[in-house]
Amino acid sequence: LYEKTPHHSQCDAKNRTHLESSNCSGNFLSFLLSSLEMKHSRSVVKVFSCSAKLAQTKVKIMLLYEELSGKIRGAAIEVHRELGPGLLESAYEECLCFELTQRGIPFRRQLPLPVTYKGTQLNCDYKIDILVDDKILLELKSVDVLLPIHEAQILTYLKLSGCKLGLLINFNVPLMKDGIKRFVL
């Protein structure tokens, strides 16, 4: 956060105009712009990115992945609706892959994830549960409670794989929407 000066007002006006003129639309952009206006009224501006072009690119990527991740969430909810909680992770993985196939969503499962150590790739038997459309990493669980180690695992897998978005999906919950956590690098 920084205090607003006349120079900052001109820069923020340019960013706002640039964002409004982009092809992006929807609730996120509205929130972003209203948040900027709210911060202006308090004489404080929150910096969302270094440049308007970077902000525009991030908004487009977020909207693109939001559509795909929404389809994935829908598939996971369908699997949970049919099976309920209490099965092994492998059963949920098999059913989720079936559901993704039925919906025409491309994916790969149980991908080896090598660790690069001092410039050498080592096979440490880590595996990505499901990689959807080479964009979204899915880490599936069927546990009573998600622990910090599960969050650390998906964040590490995101770093190692180069993916920007991951969904940690725990099927052992009463309501599936409570079992899906989104992680962005």
C-alpha cells in the first residue's frame, strides 16, 4: 500500500482505462475496479500488478482457468453425489477420471514428477494424481481432515511441475464444496 499522489492518480486512471478496454468481463474485473475506487476514496491505492498489461494478462488467465476449474469442481461434486464419503482415494480417482472423460475434458493421471536436484532430474516416485488439460493439477485425498502437510504437498507439486493452478480435493466430507481448495502459484 502507498499513499495516493497526483502522479499515482494518473497512473491508476490509465490502468483503469486499460482494464476497461480489454476483452475481460465479469465479477472479478468489477471487483478489481471497485476495489481500486474504494482505495482511492481512502487516499490509498492497492497495487495489483506492476503494469496494466500484466494485470490484463492475469485476469484473462484467471478467467480461463476459472471456467475449466468450474467444470472440474462439477465433476468432483457429481462423483461425491453418487458415492458419498468413506471410500479409498483410488476409487474416487477412477470415478473422477470417468466423469472427466464423459465431459470431454482432457487429462492425464498418475504422472511421474521428477525432482531436479543440482541440475539433475531424479525419479523419487512422486506422482501427480491427475493433470487436467496440462494446466490444472489435481491432488486427491480421502481423509478426515486436510492437514498442513497436504497443502505443502500440492504447493510443492505445483512448483516442481510448473503448473500455476492446483485443486486439492478431499472426498471424505459431507458437502463436496467444502472439500475443494484452490491453490495458485
